[in-house]
Amino acid sequence: MRALRDRFPRQVAFLQARFSPKDYLGLQLTIGALVLISATWFFVSLVEDVMEGDPLTLVDARFSAWLHAHANPKLTIVMLVVSHLHSPLGVSAMTLALSLYLLWRRHRYLLLTLLLSVIGGMLLNVLLKNLFHRARPKFADQILTLTSYGFPSGHTMAATCLYGALAVFAVWKFKAWRWRLAAVAIAGLMIMLVGFSRIYLGAHYLSDVLGAIGEGLAWLAFCLTAMNTMWHRRHREF
């Protein structure tokens, strides 16, 4: 390492700065960029599979058919409740309530981050749905009848942005790792629950949900990284 530092001082200094938790262009920016690149690659790979009719689409059809054939009335009610709570109206209501709380506590950057992540993500999802024009699953006895396009799942995208942002806020707030891990785990479980409810109800295929998670993580990483960089840059100027 000493030899490398002596031979490539600028390059080593650059890498050290990228992994420094104290530098505003350091570790947080590096993690954000890695998540953004990875999630975008995952989403683009799914798009290629879906558009080209790769074996993933066969898995989609079989998994949706199996869930539909094993539907249970009581579980259907639970899944309908979960789905309706995370509809665009439901997520918007939760976001508004959280926004009012952040405004009351004068957390302006957290407020802007939340609104950009969730509301911006929902608008982005509408754009992508109308770009890909993928039809939803169809069954003779549909639980839900929807006429809009299916890829990516809007409910799952909104849940990913909402719960993902809350998990990051919790990681920033809590110092103990057990609470940080608990927040991330709960957020992950809620996202998977919402995604599963959409597949179970016949509103989406598995790839619609996976695509929404990839899309949501990429958008969330972009929003969080951008706002975090702006916050640190502004505070450096004072």
C-alpha cells in the first residue's frame, strides 16, 4: 500500500476521499452511486427479458396461475386491504401526513427528499407504464379488473420509495445498529408484502413487481444522493 501511495498519490487520495464518511463527496455518494448503477442495471435487464419474451415471462405466467388457483377468501381480503392502503391515493395520504410532520419539525431537506422520492417516483412510474405498454394478467374469474398497463407495478414502486426513504431516515436517526437493521428489515418486508399482494390479486406479474423494486431503488438512490450532496455542500459554505 505504501508503494502504491508513493507511485500513484493522486489516484490513492481520490479513492480514499470516495470512501471517507466525513467528506460530502465521500462514502455516502459512493454508496448511492453503486446502488443507482446496480438497480438500474437490474431494471434494464428485466426490461430486456420482458420485451423479448425470455423464459422469465413463462415463470411469470406459471407463478400467477398457481397463486390464482390457490386463492383463499380470507387471504384475499387481507391482500385487498394491503393493496388499497398502498394505492396512489393511500401512499399520497401517508406521504402528506409525514410531510406535515417533517414541516412541523422544520426538517426541510428530509421533506424535500420524501416528496421528490415518492411523488416523483409515482410520476416516473406512470411514464414508464405508458412507455412499455405491457398487458396485465388475465383470468376468467378476475379478482381485480384493471385497464391500465402493468409494467412496472405502481403500487410496488410507491411502496419502495416510501418505505425505502423511511428506512434511510431511520438509519440516519438511530445510532444503534439493531434499530437500523430493524428499520431496514421492516421496510423490506412491507415492500415485499405490497408486491406479493399485487401478484396474488392478479394485477401484476412477478417481473412487474421486481421491475418496480429495481426502478424504485434506482430512483430512491438518485434522490437521496442528490439531496444529501446538496445538504452537505450548503453546510460547507457556511
